[in-house]
Amino acid sequence: MSRVATTGLSATLLLASLATGAPGQEAGSAASPRLRLEDLERMALGANPTIAQAAAAVQAAEGRRRQAGLLPNPVIGYQGEELIADRFRFTRQTKHAWFIEQSLITGRRLKRSRQVFEHAKAEAEAEAQEQRQRVLTAVRGLYYDALVAHRLVGVRDELARVAREAVDVSKELYNIGQADQPDVLQAEIEAQKAEIDWLAAQSEERRVWQVLGAVAGDPSLAPQPLEGDVEAGLPALDEAALLQRLTTESPEVKAAQARRRRAEAEVSRTRAERFPDLMVEGGISYNYDRSHGLGGWAGLFGLKFALPLFDRRQGALASARAEVEIATQEARRLELSLRARLASALRRYGNARERAERYQKKIVPSAEQAHALYLARFREMAAAYPQVLIAQRTLAQVKAEYFAALGEAWHEATLLQGFLLTGGLHWDEEGGVEVEGAESGSVPGEP
């Protein structure tokens, strides 16, 4: 076979391979069931253990509130006096009495105690809502992670296919003397790198689904088709509206407000504790000794209370007032922190959205056009095959960068719409939550 015929055959084979598909395209069955974001959220809210922990914390707070409003139990007893023993037996009970004692709480302290624990319950409810939002934000972030990871697997797979075809064509051209051995070696290096990237993309997709399954409370959750399109359009977010919603509706803010109200109620209760409780005692007694005309049945009554000479709750009151100051400043600190976090998240979202839009409107179309032009010129034998392969590899890489930018933008959008709350698996009784398993730079999808 002549060199011209061989070259024509190589071009034909290469054109056939290039026509098999464009980077980023994926085959899928429209009839296959697809998992929705709403399904994942429902799974997480029903099976994530931190949701149950938060609900139990609210129940515990309700129990403490009920307990704080209960009166002390009365004390009943018996008392005997001048008991005389004869031959190891009690033969005569000179005097005995039955009595009941009851503490009377002064200063409306029971009501004030209930108020303290009502605010504690409100705080627990806000923290439960906070944890619920953390779980939802984590699920939503991981949902977009999974969408992006799946698209990136397709792009990397296409890039690896192109690299393998480049190796085959390079060897073919080397055999007919139209390529040098360094060209073949370079093509093999590119193919190995593309294969590594494809395997890494597959590994990342598996990792995302493993973390998503953990947050959703189903460790056996396997990768499957998802309903939704990561290219569907990023939301338009208004900074003023986000700030207003964040400072008025955020569960973090509501929990901080409840902590401050609880601290103020503690001050009121501590003030009331300066008044001593009354101990009232009543009962009956019977005296067998009638020698002085005082025997028989008699009534008992007693009243006692502590004199507040030394302990007037001075230290406790000072401590309670300091707790109010701490809670007040914490609310202020949280407001400032939210503003700073909002500014940072908005900046990251704006940058990521700008990158994604530039890729979508300019970079990806330019790469597609360049690939189409090189392919057309190659068909006319006006361009060499390396130019076509480089253009297709560039197109695949540009699409990978585009999807990565989209994923980052969706991360930040999810975070902004979720009150800047992240987390989903770690629960702290004090209200702190954190999440594991995320890569650096992955914000809301961190479980």
C-alpha cells in the first residue's frame, strides 16, 4: 500500500473516531428512574441522627421547664419523746407526734424559674431548626456536587478516549514514517495523564455519594441518576434581601436572642432568691403524762426561715448580670460575624458565577468553534491531526473547568440561601455543629 493511501486511511480512521462523540456528551436512558433533591432532603430529615438528637434536646428542655415549676414535696414524719424502755421493750410512750412540713417558695421564684427554662426551650428549638438547616444545606451542596462529579466523569472519559486515539494514530503514522518516536511517547504520556484524571474523577464521584449517603442517613446509597441540571441557571441573589433575612430569620440569631432572654430571666430569679423560703410545719401530738394537766391530744404548728444576714445572693447576682452582658455581646458579635461571612460568601459566589458565565458564553463556544474549524480543515487535509486532537483536548479541559466553576457557584448559592449554615453529621449539645468529609474549598456540601 502506498504512503498516500495509508495516510488517507489514517485520516479516515481518525475522522471516524472523532465523529463518535463530543466532549461532555453522555448517554442515558430517559426511562431510568432519577433521584430528586426533594427525595434526598426527605431521607436526611428522617434518618440523619443529628435531627433526632436535636429533637431530643427540645424534649429535654421541655422536661426541665416542667420540673422548674413544681412545688417541693411535703415532708411527713413521726417524733417520739421520753420513750422509756423496760426489759428491752417499749412499755410506755410518754409523748409522740405526727407532723407534716411544707416549703413555701417566696418571691414568685417558681414562676421565674419557669421563665428561665421557657427561654432555654426556645433556645433548644432554635438550635434544632439550625441543625435542620445545616443538614439541608449539606444535602443540597452534595446534590450539586454529585451532578458536577457525574458531568466531570463524562468529560474526563472523553478526554481519555481522545488521548488513547491519539496514541493509536501516532503509532500508525510512525509506522509509515509520518511521525517521530518522541511524538508517540508524548501521546502515550498524555494518554496516561488523561487516564489518571478519569480515574480520579470516578473516585471523586464515589466519595461524593458516600458522603451524601452518610448525611442522608443511608450509608448504602449508591451512585444513581439524579434529576436536575447543574447548567439550569444560577439564582440572582440580592445582598440587601439576604442581609435582612439573615439578621431576622437565621436560627443562629434566634438562638442567640433566646440565650440573652434566658440570662435576663436568670437575673430576675436570682434577685428573688434573696428572700428566704418559709418552712411551715403542722401536726398533732399525744402526751401520756397527765401529771401537770397537760396530757392528751394537742396540735403542732411551726414556722421557720433563714435569716439573710450573710448570704444575700450577692455573688450569684453579679454572675447573672455578667452572663447577660456576655449574651448581649455574643448577639452583637454574631451579627457582625454574619455580615462578614455574608460579604465573603457573596464575593465567592460573584466570582464563581462570573467564571461560569464567561466559560458558558465565551470560552466554551470559542473552544467548540476552534475544534470544529480544525476538524473541517483536517477533512480538507489542510491541518495536521495533532492540531485537531489538541483542539479537542482543549475543549474537554475547558468543559471540565466550566463544570468546576458551576459547582463552586452552586456551593456558594446553597450556602447563601441556607443562612450560611454548614454541617450535617456532628452534633454538640451546646449547639455547635461541624461536618467531615469535604474537600478544601467545598463549602455547603461538607457533611
